[in-house]
Amino acid sequence: MDNGNHEEIESRMLDGNAMAGLLYELFNTEMTITSIECGTCGNIGELGSLWAFLESPGYVLRCPACQGIVLRMTVTPDEVYLDGRGAAYIRIPKRM
């Protein structure tokens, strides 16, 4: 990625914590501390450490190590579409 493109991407991104409220509504648990592994490069971190892009028709969460797409989410009036095929795993703690 060239330097100009990288600067443009950084100016549009937030961290994954920007999606905390929506993720809590869906899973009824704090998701930003959930462990997630990038399926592209194997980077492991908390969901809140992913780069969040919220400007498109849906939400995109990218790996901070390789910039690969890890999660995509689209919200419609009736449904939420969650595409997690960029994650090797997402570990969600059980609520007791």
C-alpha cells in the first residue's frame, strides 16, 4: 500500500470500540474485549483493536496487522447480516 493511500485509510478509520453499542445489542455481552484471530495473517487481539470503517453501506472491521477484512456487518430495518469469514475464530465468553 502506498503512503498516500495509507494516510487516506487512517483518516477514515476508527477502532473497533466504535461498534460497541451495536455489538452489545446483538450479543448482549461486551464484545470489544472478545478475542479474535485474523484468518489472513493469524494476528490475535481483541475485537476492539480492529480498524472500523463505518462510512460504507455496512460496517467493515479490518485487521490492524495486515489490513485484511475480518468482519462485515450490515444493518437493515428488520435484520442484521454478519459476515465473519475473515476471522479464523471469535471467542465469546459465556454469561453465567
